[in-house]
Amino acid sequence: MTDSQPFESEESSWIMYETIQEETWRQRHEVMQRKAAEAERKLNLYALDNILWNLEELNLKERTIVPDDVVEQLTAYGVPYQPSVRIPDLIELVFTRQEHYMNVEPEDPGRVPTLEELEAYFEESRVA
């Protein structure tokens, strides 16, 4: 039986190594997925902000016709567009669409944000 002990030890070491490798890969994959989802969310908010800027500019200039490129952007982000809809109403529709990207569930719903996280959030909101 002493001859089989090194083999069993090697085998269990190999199994442990593979388990650690798989868990490490799984954790990295989850982190990458979260980062990708967060990046996509921010990019969508940025694009919708650009649409808002365009609509605000049109509204300030008292324009009533929305350019084709803005219409394409609106429809690409799921904002319903009809030529009869006024620009201030389109602005509200874009705000409503942005809420979809702002109301993101926290990773751990029971976790309370730290004071530093809250301060950073409000500072970022103030700057934007």
C-alpha cells in the first residue's frame, strides 16, 4: 500500500490544482462580465446624454423638426419617435429611457454603501 500513496497524493494534488484553476477562472470571468456590463451601461447613458444635448439645442433654437441623424439615434435606443411629438416631450422620453440604465441593482442588495462611496457618488453627480 505504500507504493500507491505517492500516486494518490499526486492525483489529489492535481485535482486540487484543477479546482483552484477553475475557481480562479470563474471569478475572473464574473469580474469581466460585471465590468463589461458596467461599461455598456455607461456608454448607453453617454449616448443618450448626447441625444439630450442635441434635443436641448433644437429646443433652445425653437426648432420643430428633428434631424434624421437624431431620429436614427432615438430609435436605436428604443425611444419612440413620431414627427408629431414635440421636442420637449422627446426630451422627457429620453429621460425615461435613461432611467432604464440608471436603476441598476447593486451586486449585494444588503450591502450599505460606505461614506466614501456616497461622497464620491454625490461629487460625481455635482460635477456632471
